[in-house]
Amino acid sequence: MSHFDCAEEIKHAENINGEQLLSFWEGFFQIHTVDGKEDYSMQSSQGYEKAIITQKNTLVGAILATDGDKKRVFEVKSEHFDTFLKESPFPNKTYSSCAVVGNAGILANSSCGKDIDSAEFVIRCNLPPLRNGYEKHVGVKTDLVSANPSILLQKYDSLLGSRRKFMEKLCQYGSSMILLPAFSYVKNVALCMRAFHTIQDFGSPMQPIYFHPEYLKDLDTFWRSQGWEAVRLSSGMIVTSMALELCDTVDLYGFWPFGLHPQTFKELTNHYYDDMTGRRGFHAMPEEFKLLLQLHSEGILRLHLGDCESNGE
């Protein structure tokens, strides 16, 4: 079915609420439920208490098999060990409510900021901007933010030159944790170590933490057992997976991988903070979004599409 047929079927979209909208998309993409939440209990993973590398679960001399390059291994040395947390930041800890915030263009002018900030624990992806007018739509509260090495490489010259711009960027996240996939690829290690020392040298209250590659490999295995077939999990799907273990309720915002708004059919930018476009229509639905719709239909998480009406003016 083309997106033109789809648009004809829901030309009244402006007048339907969020639950009706999600029900439509579940039917449109033929999402079927399975019995019980236990199907997504992540029992095959190590659990969130082992998601992060610490000095307790990874000693000097440990050999880590990188999750990104299955053929490479890395030996932990003292200079790496010294950057690890002493213990898990989530020791037997669960949160009543968590918001996982993606960066899709659907968040622009959404007025979702208050809803996002009302969560007990807020996770953001890939160092997004929160100030300069975005506050109303994406909120400002941050407890954990991920940072892909590609961002450090492309925007901050691998932290080999001036590091001030990078630190100015981090100021908006306060004393949150910054999650780095240092051991996904061997080439990431030195870059993420530089990020750690930059944060330390500038006296930032942020706490760098690293995903354990075994945890990421277990997530990959788990989602493949549920039908996911893409090459690699995105950072958004990874932190969503962790949130499902860490939180009683999980709300997702800014996860919409298409170039048209699901209600108004207006063209969307790739991210809420840029003017880049390129994705068109609703064909070739990404596998991850299909999984998120599945989880929403089963009540395992809440996927928010469109505006947050409660915060509208």
C-alpha cells in the first residue's frame, strides 16, 4: 500500500486521538500481539545491573570481545580500568517511570517537554540540543545521555584539538551520566578515553560510563530471537532495551523514522533540531519501529506519536 492510499484512509487524522492513531498504524503494518509481557523480559540478557562496565565486573587483564566487530578482542589495562565506575550505577535499582527521548523531527513543535520532564528518569540519545527554544518541546531533564563516537569524531575533531566546544555542549546535561560505547569497536577505545579525561579535566559533574560489550551482544541475540533482522541495533533501541529492564513504565518520544507526520502528513525534518530531509513516505518500514509498535500494542511501553495536547497553549 502506498502512502497516498494510507492518507486517503485517514484523511480525518487531525481529529483522532493518539490511541486511535497508534491503533491505526498497528493495523496498517499488521502488528500482532503475543501472549504476556514475559516474551520481552530480556531474560537472555545479563540484566541492567551488568549493562555497564565496572571495576567489579571487569578487572585488569580481562579480555573483552567487542560486540561491533565479532573477530576483535581487547585487553583491559590499568589506564582503562581506572576510568571504570567502582560499581553499577543501578544496583538493584528500578525507577517508577522513564522517558526515552529520540531526536526525530516529529518532536518539533510537539509541546512534549513537560511530559518528558515529569518522568523519574530521562534518557536521551546522541547529545541532542535542549536549549534555545527546544525546551517546550523536548524538555531539559536528563539523567542519562548517549554519545556515539561518530559525533565526537565529526563534530569535535576526535577531541584532539580544542575541547572547549565539546564541554560547552555538555553543560546543558547537568550532572547526568554520559554513556559511551567504548568497547563496541577497538577503534572507539582511545576516543572514548579522551572523552572521559576531557570531562574530568574540565571538572564537569557528568559521569562517563561504558556499555559492557557482552550486554550489547546479549541484546542483539535477544532481539533476533524476537524477529529483528537488521545489521545492528541503533543507540535508541539499545537504551530503550535497558529502560525496559530498569523502569516500571517506559514512554518513548521522538521515535518516528518517516518523512511525513503521521497525523497531518506534513513533511518532517530528519531531526527536530535541523532542516535536513530525505526520507519520504511510509514504505520500507524500519524493523526497529515495527518492534516498538509491537511492544506498544502489548502494553510493554508507550510510544508517543504527534503532539502532547496537555501542554498545548
